[in-house]
Amino acid sequence: MDKTFSIIQIIISILLIISILLQNKGAGLSDTFGGGGGGGETYHSKRGFEKFLSRATVALAIVFLAMAIISLSMSK
């Protein structure tokens, strides 16, 4: 069980890294992949995939933190 728990934690950490790297502060998803819209100074509300990515990042971080605490308590 400890081995499968560690594998799940590694998978969640990789997904968390990917979701963080896909986010680009002050730019939309199109700027991440080379598109340009200019005006990176303006604030815009998150819509569509950006909103999903933001919420998924928070959820993955919470799950990763909970698993780390559980893993720490299991090792004692």
C-alpha cells in the first residue's frame, strides 16, 4: 500500500507541475504557445480553459498537501 501511495503522489506532483507551467502570469493561453495579443499589462477575468486550469491547480495542490501529511503520519 505504501508503494502505491507513493506512486499516486508522484503522479499528482507531475500533474501539478504541468498545470503550473501551463499558466503564464499576465498572458492568456495563446501567449503560452507563441500567439500574441499584445497588451499583456491589462487584467482580464479567467474564462474557459484558463479558469479550469486555475481551479485544477488549486485542487491538485490541496490533494498533494493532504497526501504529504498523510504520508508523514503513516511513516511515524
